[in-house]
Amino acid sequence: MGAPVMGNLEDWAPRIEKGKDTLYQHALEGYAGETGAMPPRGANPKLDDDTIKATVDYMVAQSQ
């Protein structure tokens, strides 16, 4: 679906530039853009906000 590859700075740099609040919003609410789509909560509605945010934080840290 066009997801960025974790650890690939080229994939992640434009997303990281938008800021964590935007990344959190896209992960929580879903996102559809030119490069792909993200279903809300990674298609798992049972995941709580803190888990989603921690996952975003981890992925960003691995991709800087």
C-alpha cells in the first residue's frame, strides 16, 4: 500500500518533516496520499492510542 520501509531515511524523511503530531494523526485516523494509504490503527481497532504512538515513535527512531 506504499508504506515507508522502516530504516529507510529516503522513505521516512518527508514524513518525519511533517512532525510527530501529523504522524500520530495519520496512524490513528488513517491516511490516503499520493504514495499510499494507512488504514486507521493499522487495521486493528483494538490498539489503544498509547500503543499506536509508541509504535510511531519506534519507527521514526529507527528511520532517522
